[in-house]
Amino acid sequence: MTRQSTKIAPKPNTYAELGPVYDDIWPLYEKSWVRNREKLLRSILPGVKSVCELGCGSGTAAINFARRGLKVYALDLSPEMCRVTRGKVREASLPVRVWRADMRTFKLPEPVDLVCSQWGVINHLPNRSQLAQVARAVARALRPGGYFYFDLHQRLLYERHWSITNYGEGANFFAVEHGGFDRKRGKGWNRLTWFIRGRKGMWERHDDLLEEIEWPHADIIRHLRQAGLELVRVLDFSDLAAPPSTRRVSTGLRTMYLARKRG
């Protein structure tokens, strides 16, 4: 298979084509990752009545929160991902409020107890100067003492895991992905090609190039503090299937952060 180049110019990605097949391409999460995320959130959920899922994607997490009886706002920049989430919400008959919003400037009708941004949403920012905007927007959305949970992809994930060619298939679906890390630009990249069987049995090809910023831990802490958010806990995964470290380590692949707004 021909290796894709990092020099391919990406088109603006709104998940317009990826939205309908998002759950097919990335259907599974490491059990250790899910177990530790649930444990981390379980420690604060008794005091949480309202939550904003920032970058809700296909709506899986927002629906899980709603099933716990929480008041849920689900926001995403992609109109297509909002549409997918609304469809799931209707099917589940849950009172989740879904709308299109930018994580740099979003506003809620009321302060919430918890803002969640999961599966590397903040890595999607176009440039490094905008991390401060996200931190300030989250702080505005939280009540005093409210929590901000988010996770990030790290450089080694892009270098070790995205550089491996992966594929997946179903009865009417086939996808291939391959990526890497551009050290000069400090960004991970992932070229996706997928085929969907159309109504007349013909296969339709789709291509997309995703790019993500790798964030130094020091930058994360600095912007959180400047926005009035204090770090509570870090879980860093050098092996996604193994127990995490409780501090940021150089061998981390993905990192969970839990911060709290000063009261």
C-alpha cells in the first residue's frame, strides 16, 4: 500500500461526510481507558446535575449522561455531527439539547456543573493561540466549583499508532486510515479513505484528512490557571490497555485531565 504524504493539503473538515459513518470507523474504545474515565467521573458525578458535552461528536457520551438523569447540553461545530446526535436523541427519547457551537466562543443559557470534552476534541483547534479562548469559554460556562473534564492525544500516539495503516469493514462499508506526526508544524495527521455501498450496489469513495495539534502539558496548565481553572487530577496512558500514571509522563499516548473552577 502506498504511504500517504504529510504534504497533502487538507480541505476544511466539518465531518460532513464522516458524520454518518463515524461510529463505524471508530466503534471501540480500550476497556482500561473507559474504566478509568468512568472511575474519574464517578468521583464527582454525585454533585453534578447539569453537564455540557463540548464537541459531542455522534452523541454517545451525551446520551449516557442523560440516562443518568442529568440535564445535558450537547454542542458540536459540525452540523452533520449535530444531526447525527439529534437522531440518536430522538430514538432514545431523551431530553438532550443539541445545537451547533464553536468551543472557542460557546455560551450556555445557564451555568453547568460539568463541561466534558472527550476523545481529543481540543486537539482539533486550528492553531495554538486558541487554547486560551477555549479555557475562558469553559470557565464562563461553569458554576463556581464546577468541573472541566477533557482528554488529549499526545505526540507518541500520532507517531506510533497513527503511522500504522489500519482498516475496518462491514457488509456495506470499508475504510483505511494512515497518518503520522509533522514535527515542524507540531500536528498529527490522519488520511482516511472509506467506501460505502450505494443504493444501486455501487461503491462510493470518500476521502478526508484530519489534523490535530499536540499540546505541551505546561501550556495546558498555564491556560487553565489564567482562566480561573485549577488542575485536580491527571491520568496519563503510556499503554491504553494498562493502568495509567497519575502524573504527566514523557511516554504518554493519551491523557485525561480534570480541572475545577475556583469558587
